Amino acid sequence: MSGLESTTFLVIDVDLCTDCRACIAACPRDAIFEPLNVCCAKCMKYCMTLEVDCKREKPAIAVDRCDGCGLCIPVCPTGAIVWSAAGNAACHPAREG
């Protein structure tokens, strides 16, 4: 691992992501996943009645599983996967379960 990977994290820019899921297929460590939308305050009240369609969020990178190989970067058609020093765990949570 070079110095870049040891001090930064791979993140997905959700504004650029088109949800093609190429990154999910390319990841050898199964570190990129499409999490359930568990933060949707708008639909939580109506989930039982299914009045609001609860959709999945865009893919995210589980930083605890990612080894920084970068194989996801070239397969992204929009360049949405980038290195970031921020590594915001709230935006890119570890996979549950």
C-alpha cells in the first residue's frame, strides 16, 4: 500500500453516482454495497402502510472491509469513486450484519 491509500479512504460521490452497480461487481472484498435506506425520516411513518416507496440508497464503501486496491475506480463510468481524506463514516457506513 502506498502512502496515499494509508491516509485516505475511497468514497462514492453520490451526486455523480448513477447507481450502475459496476463498482459492486468489481470489488474483490465485497466492500461496496447498496445499503437499505434506514435514515429516511419521510417514509418511516408510512412504511407499514407502504404509502411511500422506501428505496435503497446509492452504493457505499464499508471502510472496514476496503483494502484500498482501487479496482472500483476504473470501472465507474462517471468517476464517482475518489480518494478522500475525510472518510466520513456517516456517509459511508460499515455494513451491518
